[in-house]
Amino acid sequence: MVKKIFANIYIYLILLLMYLPVLLLIVFSFTESANVGNWTGFSWNLYPRLFQDQEIMSALGNTLIIALVSSVVSVVLGTLGAIGTFYLKRRNKRIVEGITNIPVVNAEIVMALSLTVMFVFMGTYIFRKSIFSFYTLLIGHVCLSLPFVYLSVKPKLQQMDPNLYEAAMDLGCTPKRALAKVVIPQIIPGVISGFLLAITLSLDDFIITAFLRGPGLLSGYKSIETLSTLVQAKIKKGPIPPEMRALTTLIFLLILTGVAVTTIYRNQKAKKIKTHSMKRIRYGKF
Amino acid sequence: MKRTLRFQRKYLCIPYVIFLILFIIIPILLIIFYAFTNKQGFFSFDAMIDFFSTPTKISILLNSLFIAVQTTILCLVIGYPVAYFLANKKYNKNGVLITLFIMPMWINFVLRTGATRDLLTWLGVNGGNAPYFATLVGMVYNYLPFTILPLYTAMLKLDKSQIEAASDLGARPVQVFTRNILPQSLPGIISAATMVFMPTISSYVISDTMSEGKITLFGSSIYISFSNNQWNTGSFLALIMLIIIFISMLVTHKFSNEEDTVRGGTW
């Protein structure tokens, strides 16, 4: 009993501490003061101000565009790569997997700098101009998430029944058709989780973006600003800008809704399976 | 006969492999090339000699290692009980609580770091008066979820009957913990430690924001060398980082292997 009380207190205390910074921002998103800790009366004004703030809105747009495009590219390349590698000879397979592991363990700053060095090198000796743009940024983000897509698709390929592909071929499918109709549907859960992972990695990234960005997207002729780089530039000079407190609240609500929906969905699914199997037991259909 | 051009499944990995070679392998080779050349592009050990003869650079490295060790230990000490309790169904019904612990990871990490700094500033602790403490707090805040997750997965795999057997055979609670629970959860501890240790050394944003630019970690020093166009020095630092990563990978690998053989031996 004592242990249970202690455990509960400990868990909720750590949880509270972990959420404290974010909670602070949320509370102070309902007042217009310049920094947190200074309550100047309740107001909703930060929310309209957030949506009128061109800088934040274009950074948000850039972040979403980069996350989506880089994740789609990663998913296509990574899924095809995982399928192809799965059917390689053992020695080649080990080489490809070894290379795949490099970006997983590599420090982000080393990855960002090595790519920067290469792009500067290419810019000075091959293109004779700076090649930093949306595309270099895209390559950086794909490098970041590609191995994770590969690693989430690979276990699904291993679980797959290899005879199904052969059966499809025997029944007259071309290899491409068999791949599309038999292999892809079986690995789709891995592809989806790889996609989600790629999105979160891209949304959270700072260093690669800071190094590899060039002019483009919603930033026009200026260097592409994402949420991470914008926030970093702001907090280097002072406290988090008031509008960003409102943004944090909205992001938090979005995540909370997402988590709540998936949890409820998962629990209902589990319950359904449970009642279904109970029925089967009752009617002796085993 | 078009047999040579026939589609094979393994051809699908060609674009993937080309991408990896172009954007992973070649850049790393370039870093190694720059680390061992001078400004004129000739082979030299200048960057290496420069690094080992500059005490500030070595002290930055040692300092980063020290902060990384402290962060790792703090994260493990705080996260271990959390993971242990959460793995118990009594406290973590439907797995909702573990999701709550992971949720902060989905808020942009620069924003989170800024929020932590603003909180500390509000409480009167900031980069101005306690840069070291502030950095440590920022690191722990950021990496705690990354520690809890692997520990939690390891705890779920704990063999409950073994723990019960230990206490039935007369082990005191402390002995049950040190002799049974701790060794059983060792793989989780190792993977949690690597999740924290490496990113801490190479982090730039957290130390820069939390200490208000007063503490330079190894990651920041790489960043600074490259911003000052000292490519050869910066590349050598990056190479050291790669070597540290490689060593820690070897250690992790060794531990996880040993764990397997120990398990295999007992059964």
C-alpha cells in the first residue's frame, strides 16, 4: 500500500515536472505580457496576433511542406530500398544494412556538416555558384529519416509469407503486379509507421535545416525559415515571443487530440477483439 | 530475348543504394579528406597537431564528456523508477501513462528548450548566474523521454517468476534488486544510456540556449569552427566525434552480445 502511494506520487511528480515548461507557456498564452511570469490580465489577443504574424505563419508553412515532401521521398526510396535489399544476396545485404546504420548512429551535426562540405565543394568546383536551396534542405531531411523508414519496413518483410509472392506469380501475375498486389499490402503498416516517424524527425530538426537551407519556398529570396530556426533565432535574443506561446498551446492541443483519438480507437479495437473471442468461446467455435 | 533487362525484385534497391553512397558515404569521406589536409589541399597533420596542442579544445571535449556522463546518470536515476512503475499494470492502465511521458517529444524541441529556459529564468536561475546547472537541467528535460522509453520496453520483458523465486529463496528486497532486476534490465539501461550520451556531446541548441552562450560543448565547437571557415579544424573535430560514436557503438554491441550469451548459458 505504501509502495503504491509512493509510486503514484513519484510518477505524477515527474510527469508534472516534465510538463511544467509547456504548461507555463500555455497559461501565459492567455495574457499579453512580453515574457512569462508576468500576468497582465486575461486576454485572447495572442491568438489572432499569431495568425496575423507573417513570419511565424510562413515558417510554419515551410516546416509542413518540408516535412511532407521529405517524408514522401523517404518513404518511397526507403520502402523500395528495403524490398530490394531483402532479396539481395547475404553479403551485399549486410553491406547495405551496415551503411543504413551509419546515419542512425551518426551525430546530427556531423551529418549536417559533411553534407554542407559536399555541397560547398560541388558549388565551388562544379556549379560555380551556391547550390543551397530547397533541394539541398530536402536531401538533408531525407538523409535524416530514410534509415528509419528502412528499419520500420524491414521487420514486416521478414514476417511476410514468402510463398504468397510465388503463388501470385504461379497464378499469372507479372513480378511488378505481384509486388504491388501481394508484397506492398502486407508491409503497409511498416510503411505508415515509417512515414509518421519521418514526419516527426523532420518537424523537430534544427541543425540540418540551419546548415543546408537556401532561399526558396514561402521565404522567397531569403533563406528558408522553419519553425525550429525561427524559434532559435528568437530565443537567442530574448524570451519566447508572446505569439509563440499561443502557437505552443495550439500544437499541444493538436497532439493531445491525436493521442486521445488513437488511444480510444486502440482500446475499442482491443475490446472488440476481446468480446468477439469471448463469443467464439461461448459458442464453442474454436 | 530481353532476358538481361528483365525486372528483378532486388533492382528496387538501386536508387536507395545510390542515395546512400552519394549523400552518406561521400560526405563522410570528404570530412576525413579535409581532416588530414591543410588549406592548400595538401596532405598534413596540421589539424590534428592544432587540436592536441590547444588546451581549450581538449578541455571542451573533456567538459562535454563530463556533462554527458552527468546527464546520462541523472536521466537513468530519474527514469529508471518511472519505467519500473509504468511497466506494472497497477499504475499504467491501458498504457495511457507511458504515452503521456512520450508526448513532450512531439512538441518542437527548440520551442521546448526555450520554454525550459524561460521557466528557469522565471525561477531566478539562468545562464547568467548558473550556466552549468541550467545546461544540465535543459539536457535532462530534453532526454528524459528518450531514457524512459527503452527502459520501459526492457522492464516489460522482466521475468516476473524469477524475481518471485529470488524473494522466495530468501533474498532481501535490496538483493532482489541488485542481483536480479538490475542485471535483467541491463540491455535497456545500455540502450537508454546511448540514446542520451551521444546526442548530449554533440548538442548545440540546448547548451547554447540554456547557458546563454556561456558553455561551449563539443557539438558547438564543431559548429563554430565551420562558421569561421576553419574547415580542416572542424573536419578533424567531426572525425573525433565519429570515432567517439564508433567506440560507444562497439561498447553497446559488446554488452548486448554478452547479455545474450549469459542468457544462453543459464538456459
